[in-house]
Amino acid sequence: MPPRRAGRRPLPAASAAPHDPDGVRLQKVLADAGVASRRAAEAMILDGRVSVDGVATRQLGTRVDPARRRIEVDGLLVETDAAKLTLALHKPAGVVSTMEPATDRPTLAEYAARRPERLFHVGRLDVDTEGLIFLTNDGPLANALAHPSAEVPKTYLATVEGRVAHSAGTRLKRGVELEDGPARVDEFRIVDSIPGFSQVEVTLHSGRNRIVRRLMEELGHPVTRLVRVQIGPIALGDLRAGRTRVLSAPEVASLKKAAGL
């Protein structure tokens, strides 16, 4: 028997995905949502990566009504409502986590003032902490991220006083008793150590007030600077303090998946 020729695996028969005759071509919906270019979206469809209401389709002629269909790529929900917006903001230290204007101190409202959308913040950072925070008009996303059951991990980079012992990570993972009950971290590592100070990375999903500062204080290492560098799959990256950027459609989809939507 001659050897089988290597090549692309034959595609299975197309599934009977929902089709709205008066709708928009699926590849255009994906392109308009910012998932990919029209051509790249067509390749996604042909590869069976796109589903409509839970049914995969490989038909480029599929038309859908994005207002009433659930569209997913690789299992991630595609946000088709162009009115919804989520911003990543690098909150500077000294800024209060509120959308209400204040006369004595800057607030998050200043970073949304030029946007036509009515945005609100997701969670908060204490006034002395800087780093990643979301501004959005997507209510379901905000509620899901804020709900304790979501347990979306958050990562912080902390500069602390003193040299941190390697055993600190074990203790923090086991749990530390605080005044409002025990708390523990998911991950901990020492990033750097110089005379008098250390830099540590802490990942946890607790949303309790000033939790990283209180944990490190309990270990005898007061925090001198704290930056939140990641929430779920979204990293602060090189976004400078006081700057914002719009999350892409794939980023919003990954964030929704992390929040359980």
C-alpha cells in the first residue's frame, strides 16, 4: 500500500449553524468587532474556529444578526456591541479611585473626561497604589470581575523595606492571620534585593482593602511602592502612568472568560 501523503486534514461536513438571511456576513461581523481583518476572519471560519449560538460553522456565506446571536472564536465570546468600551488605565499614585470629581485630589474621572461614553471603574486601588485598573461601560463585565466568585487573579510588584527571606513565600501561601481574618497569596517570588530594600511579585485573588500592604507589613516588610501589573490575562505592559489604551476584542473576550462570562 503506498504511503499516505502528508497534507491538510480534510474538513468535516459543515454544521447547521444559525443563519439569518437578512443579517451580516459572519466575517464582516468579526472584522467590525476588531477580532481580525476580513481575510483573517475568513480563515478562522474555514478552520472551524468560529461558532454561532454554540454551533461551529465553516460556511463563509453565513449571515448573522449580531444583536441576537452569540458569536465565539476559539470558545471566547466576541463583543459585537460597538457601543461597549473597556479601557486599561495606568493609575498614578495619588489618584483617588472614584469617578466623582474632587477639588482637593485628582480622581479617575479626569482620565475619562474626554470620552463620550459614560465610563465607570472596575474595582479600586488605594490612593498610594499605582497600576492597572479598568474603565468601562460594560456592566456585565464589570459586575463579573467585581464578584468574589470570579476569583480573577491580580498581580502586584511591591518594593518593600528590608531583605525578604525565601521562606516568606511559603508562609504567605500557607496563610497569614490579619485583623479581619486569614489571607494567603497564590504566587510569590522575590524579584530583586538591594541593601535595605527588596522587590517582590505577589499574585492573589483577594479583593480585600490594602491586602498586599497588610500582608507584607505582617511579615515585617512595609511597602514603599506598590504597582498592580496584571489583572487576569491583561498585563499593564509598557503603558505609562496616566495613560489609557482601549482593550482589543480578543483581550475583552479573554477577560470575560476569566470572569466566567
